[in-house]
Amino acid sequence: MVSETFGYIDSNRSRYLEELKVFLSYPSISTLSEHREDVLACAEYLKEHCKKVGLENSSVIPTGGHPVVYADWLHAGKDKPTVLIYGHYDVQPVDPLELWTSPPFQATVRGDNIYARGAADDKGQVFIHLKAIETYFELNKSLPVNIKLLIEGEEEIGSENLELFIKERLEMLKSDVCVISDTAMYSRDIPALGYALRGLCYMQIDVIGPNRDLHSGQFGGAVENPINALASIISKLKDEKGRISIDGFYDDVLPLSDKERDNFARLPFDEKKYAEELGVDATSGEEGYSTLERIWARPTLDCNGIHGGFTGEGAKTVLPSKASAKVSMRLVPNQDPDKIAKLFTDYVYKIAPKGVKVSVSGHHHSEPWISPVESKWNQAAARALKGAFGKEPVFIREGGSIPIVTVIEKLLYVPVVLLGFGLPDENAHSPDENLNLNNFFNGIKTVYLFYNELANIKIN
């Protein structure tokens, strides 16, 4: 049966690829108002394609912003799991356009990859599920599990309306497990399953000094310079060993287990190559941890931007009136973004120099997330990956954040499985974004097997 399925998928590679190109041709850039109609057109295309592959109740549902595409198929029976598939059809802007080798919305195959905006993030990965569903219907006339599809159009702008959308449709979205394919594998040769995400606490520091910009010769040395004061604050946020100096910052950090550290250490990782690819002389970070541990499982603090004074060409001897900095902190399981925001604020006020007014404000936050590696849902996904890729998958953490994961778990009370098929070098959010075609077709096979595995899981 598996050989027949894989044969069917392989025999339809060309058609699947051409259909994917159509999906990728829509410039569904959610953050730019001039593309509002393109976003809607993409949603309509997706709705029609859901119908085409065999799903029911396919519809474009309005929200306060861009619409959500919903579809389902609920005939597997009450004794079979209901699987919620989450993804997004909106994409990032394409700037700088001149750095694209081929037009961003004219999908082009070069070598083993397909290049287009949204190829990996997330249209290509959404399409993997649609083609797996289509394969099931073509070969079996039905699905082994109940399916609900929730594909939004605002992920790239923070899913502004999705939480309310879910709250208003709890019964419609009721399910037993949610699968998200919007992450990356470890490498081209190593399939992987993500089981943890870092959260985010994003803050801003504003420093105000004199009531106007001053001549640095006439007033320098007599009045505190807001840029100097800001630099002093930033310099005290971390110590020389890379540890964050904020009082109580590490109190709730969930430490890595010995097993996790051992698993990470076994992964092939070339420290020198990693640094060379980034154009730096060496890696750095919290002392006592490997690079993989730092980016996957340790909290961080980074200054993302500084503004103040004269930044134009040439020189201007000015003592500025104000300066500001944006600071992000990636958080790990058990850390609370709201608590960290308060600790950060209290600490900045504590170390603020005299002679200036300092204010701290918050931007967006998201919670960290972790899932038990040994859960029946994760283990089902791992078996499916092995069946499609022919290799035992590894379990990895993700350094980034997917805020909707914790929203789905809390509102719908369902576990989430991160079954991603991207790669670390796929240029998501950058020019020449791409998706490896081997991962695309093996992804279809994986999802097909995953639905089979889920059908064998007993639900309460």
C-alpha cells in the first residue's frame, strides 16, 4: 500500500509543482495595503483548491483584517482523531527586489529548489498537506482521520485577528490535535521534529535629557548626554560572561535535561563553518553552553536598534535631547513574558543615571512553548518522517517564536505538533526564498503516513 502511495505521488510530481507555482504567484503581502486585493484573491484560490482536492465546507471567512480560509472533512467517525491543520497564506514583503535572482512571484526551479516568496514560509508547506489529502482521496476515496483546515492571512503581521476568530468558533474548531508545518528541519540530510519554541518579550527604552538639542562645546560636560546614558544602561544589561544581569531573570528558566544536551551534542554541527557563513570571526554567547543550546534553549537579550542625535553624513557637534533603544528578549519554557517585562523595567529604572528621564514601554510579547517528545502525537509524526525520508528523525528546539501555538493550545485545549519541512538556509523573509523539492515531495509522503499513524491512536 505504501509503495502504491509513493508511486502515485512520484508520478504526479510535475502536476503538483505546476499547481504550487500558481499558489505562489499571488502577491499576498499582508502588511502592505496595496496588496489587499491580492491577499483576498489568494484566499479565494485556496478555497477553490480545497474543494478541488476533496475537502468540504471550504470558505473564505472575513475577520477584522485579512480573511481566514476554512475547510473540513468529518466522515472518518467519532472514534478517529480530528486533526486541525494550521498554516498561513500571507507572505512577507519582497524588498530589496534587486537582490532576487528571479521575480519573487514567478516561481522558478533552479537545481533542487523552487524559488519564490512564500515557497517555504508558508505556502509550500500548506500545499504539502493539500496534496497529501488529495492523494488519500484519489487512492482511498476517503480520509483515515477527520480534518479541519485553518489557514490565516495575517501570520506575517502578528495574527492580529486570529485569537478572536478562534474564540468565536471554539466548537467549529474543536479537535484532538493540531499540526503546524511552518518550521525547518535540521538539515537536508536529517529530518527533524520540533518540540519547543522560545517566547519573546520586546521592550523600548526612551531617555530624555535637555529640552532641546545642545551645542556639545557649550554644554558638553555640564549636562548628561542621553546617548551616553542609554549606552550606560545597555552596557549593564549583560555581564562579561554573556549572562543577563536583570535581577530574577533566570528564576523560572527550565533547564536542559542531560538527555537533551546529549542529543544536541550528537548533532553534526561545524562551529567554524557556522561562523564563516555568517561572516563573523567566532560565535559568542552565554558561557557554559554550546551554540545550539544558546539558540534553542537559553534566554537571550539583544539590542535591536538605537536612535538618537545626528546620524546623517558628515559631522554635527550636537548633544541630543533624547535617545531610544529597542530591546528583545527571547524566553524559554517556564518564563512569563509579563513577569520578564516588569523585571526588565524595574532593573532599567534601578540603573538609570541621574540627570535624564528614563521611560520603559513594551511592544509585543509571546509565550515560550514545549511539548513532550514522548507524546503519542510526536511519536506518530516521528514514525511518519522515518517512513518517508528513510532515516530516524531527530528532535530539535526552535530558536524563534510562533505565538499562535500557545493560543491554540490554551483556547482549544489540544496538543500541537510542529511537523515542518523547511531548511535553515531557505531564506525565509529574505530575497531568493526557496523550498527544497525533495523535502516538498517527501513532505507529502510524510503527511500521508502521519494521517495513517494518527488513525491508530485511540481518543477519549
